Amino acid sequence: MGSGEGEVEKGAGPVGSTLAQIPEPAERHLALRITPAAERALRGGHAWLFESAIRQQSHEGSPGDLAVVFDRKDRFLAVGLYDPLSSIRVRVLAHGEPVPIDEDWFRGQLAAAARLRAPLLEQPPEAATTGYRLVYGENDGLPGLVIDRYEDTAVFKLYTPAWIPHLRYVLPALERARWVERVVLRLGRAVRRAPDRLFGLRDGTVLRGPPLDGPVLFSENGLRFEADPVRGQKTGFFLDQRENRARVERLAGGAAVPATWSASMPVNPPCRPRPGAGRTTGTSPPWRQHLTRSWSRMLSRHWRAWRERAAALTWSSSIPPRLRSDRHRCPRP
């Protein structure tokens, strides 16, 4: 994955003792019958089944148990991850036809997601991208799970504790990718509110690979950034704004570009522009600057040329004084 299917495994081995204490999903699956409206939604491919849509349930379940949904005629509709702690009771993994949800299934889903992002890895060095979103949750058939790549580090973000028991299958599936050296776990707020369902896991846990003592480096459209996957906002960076950052660069020309939210906020242009680019003006209030520790900075190998050709960061006189701040400066690489 990451660079395509069929790659030689790199450093693959048994998942560490971090996951050994997590119980496996129950062998007995939940059986659910739902309202007519919910049936229509699932037939249309909806990824969520809400608590209010369940008319009948075979037995109580725990987060991560597999729930099989049937229609009024006892025909299979869908299978997904059950979460009794959320109003979204089932996050659907498969519609229409029964399938075994196991490591092979997860491997297939991750491989399909990797193929969609493969063109990012086929760019020339001057446009290389090694930081991107590998799994977009519901869009890739894995609702409640986001996986971001930062060069050789993968970051899992879980938005439901239902994924915890299935990490034992998802991790080996991901570890087949040649680029994976480290896997970091990040937890959404709803997941952190259920510590008894985490089995010792914490936000920022390194599930695999060497400990992380600082930020990681990655490339985006040929530019170097850094992110903090352990303590940063979301998974460490706003990777979903890649096209916006590239568009800002194309449209800016030699003009001044406002860094509307400094640090690693969504559409912040690079701290160090390409040669010939215009200046950047900052408008970040102090509280926003400290929202994340994973502020990004450009790490150009050609700092001397950039310093000579790129305009210095300046403050625009049109920015209201209350929004100005001189606390954020992009440090030299």
C-alpha cells in the first residue's frame, strides 16, 4: 500500500504488547431490525445507523462488536461496528452482501484507498508529496477511522471506541506497506470520554516503531513541512487543505498573501515561499497561535537562495491592530 500493492514488507512483525490486552470482538454478532426509512437509507449506501432507527436488537453489545442489519423480510442489509455509547449505533462497513470482516477485508480496503492516492507518489522530486490522507473514513468505507501519512509515520485517528478491538487487524494490514516505520494513535473527544473502553491506550500512544521525541518531516508539492503527530491538532497537520495551499501559491504571483490563521491553520501559505514569491502577512491572534504545537515551517535545502530572493515576512498596515501579533515567526531551517 502507500506505494501500491504487492510491496515487500518492511519491518513487519507482531503488534506490540500495547494491543495484547485488548479483547477480541465478540464472536456472536448482534442482529438488528430497523425502521423502513433506515432500510431505504442503508440500501442507498448510507454509512451510519442511528439509535432511533433500531426497532429490535438480539442482545446487548460492546463497542466494536459486529452488528448485522436485516430488513423486514429477514434479508441481509449491512454489517458494521456497533457502538452503544454513541447515537450513531452502527458504522456500516459493508452493504448488500455478507462479507467476513477480518484482516484480509481490512487489507483490501486499505489497498483500495492507497491506489486512489498513488498518483501523489508518482510526482517528480520537485513536486514530491509524502504527507497526505490515506484513509478518509466514510469515503473509503471505514467510517470513524482516519489514517494520515507523514513520510514514514502513519497516524490513526479514531472517532469511535468501536475501532479499538479491530486495531489488531488493521495494524497488520497497514504494516504491509513498505513505508510504515511508526504508527501513532490519536483519539477523538468522544473516544477519550470512554477510558474504560481504551484498555490502557492513550491519545498519542505509539503503537509501533520508535518513540517520537519531536516533530516529523514530510513533503507537500515539493515543499518541506513539519508536524507533531503526538500532540498536534487533529493528526498534526491540515492535510486536507493541500489543494488550497497549492492554489494560493499559483494565484499569489508576486502579491502579498495573508496568513489568515498562522502556524498550521488550514490555508496558511508556506512560511518560506518559493523563489520569486511575494511576501506573507500574518493575522493570527495569540490564542490561535497556541491552539496547536504542531505549527509548520518550511525546511528548504536552498535556504540561502530563498533568503536572497524571497521577500521578508511583513505586517500589512491594513490589518487591524487587535489582530496583529509578532509572536509567530517562521524559524530558519
